[in-house]
Amino acid sequence: MVSRVIPVDDFDIVIFGATGDLAHRKILPGLFRRFVAGQIPATARIIGAARTEQDDDGFRAEAASAIAEFAGVKKNDPHLAQFLELLGYTAIDAKGEGGWNALKSRMREGAVHAFYLSVAPSLFGDIAERLAGHGIADDNSRVVVEKPFGRDLASARALNQVLARHFDEHQVYRIDHYLGKETVQNLMAVRFANILFEPLWNAQHVDHVQITVAETVGVAGRGSYYDKSGAIRDMVQNHMMQLLCLIAMEPPYHFDPDAVRDEKLKVIRALEPLKPEDIVRGQYHAEGGDGSYLDDAENPDSRTESYVAMKVRISNWRWQGTPFYLRTGKKLRARTSEIAITFKEPPHSIFDDSGVPKANELVIRLQPNEGMNLKVMIKEPGPGGMRLVQVPLDMSFAVALGADGADMPDAYERLIMDVIRGNQTLFMRGDEVEAAWAWTDPIIEAWEDSKRRPEPYDSGSSGPEEALRLMHRDNRRWRELRA
Ligand code: BG6
């Protein structure tokens, strides 16, 4: 069961960096799938813009190969031929004047105009200035930018200022692809479309929350980017922070972009500064060294973390006293993203020796096997008296909704369509990004000053031993990492 497709208005989208990896892997395949689903009008235009000199046909051939590879379609698929008709290309000099007039002549009056800056952030200013200077962008245009949105508060602020010179905040769409994931949006549906959970969703009833984003891949192939970033910049400041916000925020008064983002911002601002003893960094290593982080990053002295675990506290009425444990890492035992809410134990047991009731636990699986699992206590069947046992109420969204993974739109598909629709709910506002950096900056600085090395952990393991101790100290345990 997949929802009805509502076509978007006619649009022209310009993809800067159209010959790059993101365009090939995500943007073009995403647009193609939405076209096949009937959401994109046949008159829409998708204009590639990059430094490479090529004509429309050259770009169409390039796009066809990328879509065949990453959307899993045959090159002779009839939809693909129709989709390629929408494509055009203009060679552009982002720092000079070449190509801008040609680009302008391709844009149609009356269509929605979106500019996707799939380029290095250092080019945002140049491109924004030329779009405005040549009269290509106007007050109704939208500009889409990707992470990394800065590498600290100062650089994020500078990027916001550069964009603000030519675009109003309501025109800027900062992508965090986690917000485009169906199951991440489901966090809001589960919380705010059911009465069951919300009365218990507070420090009085929740013992602690675990947020896990574990990956099996390493950083080979993108080591030079990753080594300057590390798990905190790459995952915590953005994706993990967004998950934390959606779990911890107050109900927005309406499902509306600013109402949702106001509530997320309040959570970020309420985060307590992290204490040094509440964070563990790790770096994967492999027996014999081959395949270790240090090889993949091609930096034998690197202190960059490929794993981080932290205990986070939110200083507000709802969450005072309930810790949120976050962990994310590469080359771990399983690829799994989930949020587990462990409730408190019942205050009193009426069942003498027949078993102590255990705490209820709600696990929301984000990927793979999207679904929910609620652990509840029941009576063990049989004549042996009143014995208690904990069992899972397990729901797979695919089974419950009759959808298989192939029906679920990829995060980028959803987000690009939201840009065309002009809906910013699932995009980060400038102040939100800055607040997230304001919280992570001191954590990163303290580490840089400390000269410590990350804890080694074996590739394929659950992470460093120290991370286990972070939990044991509080008499708690991480959930097992299982795919
Ligand atoms: C990206 C990070 O933003 O998210 C990657 O840069 C990470 O390092 C990826 O692997 C994870 O995304 P997903 O959708 O595979 O969970």
C-alpha cells in the first residue's frame, strides 16, 4: 500500500555539479523514479550544469548510464528514453561568466525554478551571486544545498550569510537526507498521531533512550573527505541530532515547517554541554593492519574517529534525568539504525516470586526491516501458576502495509519533490544548523586539544570496549547490534 501520487507543478531544476557522484547516485535516479511514478510533469526541465564541456546528448548519455546503474533499470527501458527528453546541459564556469546567459535562456517563465548546489560549499557564494546577478533566480526560486553544511559554527554561519545575501530563508533547502527517510518521518507519526505513547514520553516514565546508527562499510574510497570530518561531523552533528530532536521534541502546534523546526531547535538548545567522561571515540582496525581505518584513510597518524558513543542530557522539564545514549560507527557487526526507548520498571510488583516485571521497551527500526517492536510482559502459558515472561509485539511496516522496500521512495526522491512543492518541513533551518554546531564545536575542540588517540575496535565488532563501559557505569547495556 503506497500512497497516491500527486503530481507536482511544472518546474525547471538546475543541478550544479551534475557530473558528480551525488547527481549520478541519487539526484538523477531519484528524479527518474518520480517521473516513472507519474509525479513529474512531462514538460519539466532538468538542466545539468558543470564545468565539463558537453552538449545535451552527451549529458543524456551520462545520465542514462548513471540511472541504469543506480536505479537498476535497463538502458532500453522506454521510461528512460522519455525521461531523457527532459534533460539538457549547460557548461558553466562557477567563478567566471561563461555559460550563465545560456543557462538563463533555458529557464521558462511561469515554472517553479529550483537550483540544486551539488558542489563544494566554497562555490555556494559564487553560484548564488551569479544566479542573482544574471537575473536567473528571483524571489520565487529555491536553492538546495547539501551537507557538509560547514565544519564548525563559524563556517556554517559564513555559509548562511553567503546564501542570505541572495536568498531569503524560505527559499533555502538544506538537505539532511535522514529526514527524507520514510521511517524517520514515521517517528513523528508514531508520536503525534497516537495517544498511546505521548503520556509516557517523559523522564517520569522513560528510563533511557538509545539511538544507534551502525554501518558495516568503512571509509575506503572517501578517506580523504572522512579523515577531515570523523563521525561527529559526519553523522552526529546532523543525522543523529535530527533523530534525537524528533524523539525528544515537544509536539509542534501544527505539522508545518516553522512549527516543527522551532521545536527541534529548542531541543538542540537544551542539550547540556558534553562531559569528557561521557564520550568514547573509536577507530576500526583489522588483524594484520590491512583494511584498518588508518589504511582506508591513507593517513597513518590519523586520530579521526570512525565510531563515537555518547551520553547526552537534555535540560528541560520533559527530559530532566533521562539520558540519551547515541552511538554510530563504521565497520561494525551489522548495518542497523534504530531508536530504543526503555521505559521504567513498574513501581511495584504484585507477583511475588513468579517473576519480576521487566521494563517495557519500544524499538523503532529505521533500517533495514523497518518496523516497531514493543516488549510487553504476559503470563507464561501453562499450568505452572502465574509466571511472567516478556514477549515482543513485533510489527514490520512492509508486512503491515503490504509494501516492499522497492515501493518506498528513496529519501532524495521525497526531498526533491518537497522542494518543488515548496515544503520546507523536512529541511534544516539556518538557526538549527548553527545551534547543532554550537553544541558539537566544544566537543571537537576538546578532543583536538587532548592529543588522545581513539580506542581501537575490531572491524566487524560492536565497537570499542570503552563504549560498553560507558553504559555499564550506569548499570545499563547497549542493545545487541543485529541486522
Ligand atoms: C552520509 C555520511 O551523510 O550518511 C556517510 O556522509 C554515511 O558517511 C551515510 O555512510 C549513511 O546514510 P544511510 O542512508 O546509508 O544510513
